[in-house]
Amino acid sequence: MSEHVSKGIFWFICGFNEMDECVFSDNEMIAFPVPCDRNGQVIGHSDFNSKKGNAYNHEKTWTSFVKHRKDLRKYGWNYFPRGRVEISGGRAFLYVNINIIRYENFQRDIADVFHLDGLDIRVIADNSRHYYCHEDDNGLQ
């Protein structure tokens, strides 16, 4: 039986070098996939926490998640590069922090976790403040 495609949010837990650039050599992907159909309609029930109640909010999800991860509690929800997968019309849209593009396997890792096989995948490198992480904030000072 094949897995349903999923949408949802994710982070790439990476290191930062002396120039505060993301280093993805030992990264971990933390993801919150939600099964859906090829048009993005959720299959089953999910406890979404966004204002509209139809998605996961990065800040609220991180706060809840790190209660169980002592090693990550000292980091804020926006410290690591993050993104979102949206599904619509048989396409997967990957909205990612610009730094994630530096990691050569990011698309494969996201596709594996969110079961995106057979979908047309579009990557949108979102350089807006909405997806800023630790590295981006350092560049503003």
C-alpha cells in the first residue's frame, strides 16, 4: 500500500560555522507531515495550531516539540532554517529558507519524508523575513 502524499512544516537542524553560515554535514530534519490527497485536502484529523486552524504554525509547533527534546530547548523556533510543503493540483510547493538551498540533498530528504513521489515539485526559496533564521538575522546587525 502506498503512502499518502503529505503537506506540513519542517526544520533542518544544522550547525553554523565561524562565519555563521549553515553547515549541513550532520543535519537532522524535523518534520510534521500531514497526509493529504494530491489537491492538498487533509486525510483524517490533525490538531493544527495556526490561527485559521488549517495548518501548523512554526512557532507554536516548535514550542510544543522542544518540550521533549532537551538538546534543542535553548534554541528559538526561528533559529534553524525551516520551510513548508504545500500540495495543490498534483504539485508539491516547497517553501524554504534560502539557506536550505546550500544543502544538496534537501529536495530528496523533503520528498522522502513527505512522500512526494510522482508529484511535480516546485522549490520556492523564500528570502522574506517570514522564513529568516539565525544566519539571516546576523546579517542584519
